[in-house]
Amino acid sequence: MNKILEQALLYDFYGELLTTHQKEVYEQFILDDLSLSEIAESAGISRQGVHDLIRRCQRALEGYENKLHLVERFLSVKEKVGEIGEILDEWEREKKNPEEIVGRIRRISDTIIEEL
Amino acid sequence: MNKILEQALLYDFYGELLTTHQKEVYEQFILDDLSLSEIAESAGISRQGVHDLIRRCQRALEGYENKLHLVERFLSVKEKVGEIGEILDEWEREKKNPEEIVGRIRRISDTIIEEL
């Protein structure tokens, strides 16, 4: 996964644990894609100050994921639900062996339940 | 959901954000089902101290859920995967209308992906 997407995902999961000020600044970086200079100007702090704040936010969000692994758990579930979608696509194309299709979906849905 | 199960689920999701000492004491309460007096004795603190620590842990865990709603998101996904299981059960019993079965599973898996 690319770094920006990963950071946006971490922010989606754990962003509410940042302070209001951190969120305001970090969102301009991660969601609005502004440059450090642009954020510095709008937030009324130095470019270095923005840089440090963003690094602190990233480390905090990564720290939450290192402890909780919830993004990892969600991505695993998402991947498995995607596999169910692919099996359904296969059925739509071939319309063969519904029993086998059902068995494969059952195995995947069972592993999802075990993980949750 | 009963209160004990809810608290165990919150602990499963956010417990790693508690301190080591909080985790040691809180696990005796929530996972080992010990009484306040038993925990007080083993931890070498007063019964009131155990009571206060447990309340602080509960409030912290509830605070994380109020901000992040990740238990809520997980339970919603789990419920939907359960619905897929029921549709598969129906197929196993009746072996009718595989196309309709596939369509219903597709709709549920699409809503899961949207939520994740």
C-alpha cells in the first residue's frame, strides 16, 4: 500500500484520538494535500512547526496501530469479502456448480467470523 | 448485549491502550471474573483502590469507543457475515434459485465493503 493511502487509513481509524489542533493541521496535509508552507501560513505557525506536528501525528497514529492492529484486521476482512465477490463473479460467468460455490463462500465467511 | 460481554469486547479492542498495571488488574476482573476483594489481595491494594482502578479502565475503554466506534463497526460487519451464513443455510436446505442466492449475497458483501 502506498504511504499516503496508509496514512489516510490510519487517520480514518484513529484520527479522533488526536487533539482538535492536531486534527485541523493534519487534515490539511493528509486529506487536502496542502504543502507544509501552505499549512504554515493558514495555521499561523512556522513551516518547521507544521513539520514537527505532522511527524508527531504520524507517530501517534502508527503507535495506535502497533498496539491495536485494527486497520490490519479490517483490511484482512475486506480482502476476504473481496474474495467472496470474486467467487460470485465466477458464478455469474459460468453458472456452474452452485454447491461448490456455496461451499467456498461458506469457508470464507467462517474465517471472517473467526477473525472478528 | 450484556454488560460483561460488552466490557470484554471493549477490552479486546482497546485494552492495549491501558497501562500494564491497569491491564493486570482489569483482566482479573473482566477475564478471570475475580471479586474486588480477591483482586485487592493479589494486587496488594485496597478494595476501594481496585474499585476505582476498574472504573477508570471502564471509562477509558468506553471513551475510546465513543471516539472511534470500531467495536460498533466490527459488530455490524459480523452481523452481515452472519446473514450471508443464513442465506447459505437456506440454499443447503432448499437447493433452489442459485441466482437469487448469489444476488442476495452480492448485495450484502457490497454493503460490507462500503462500510470498511
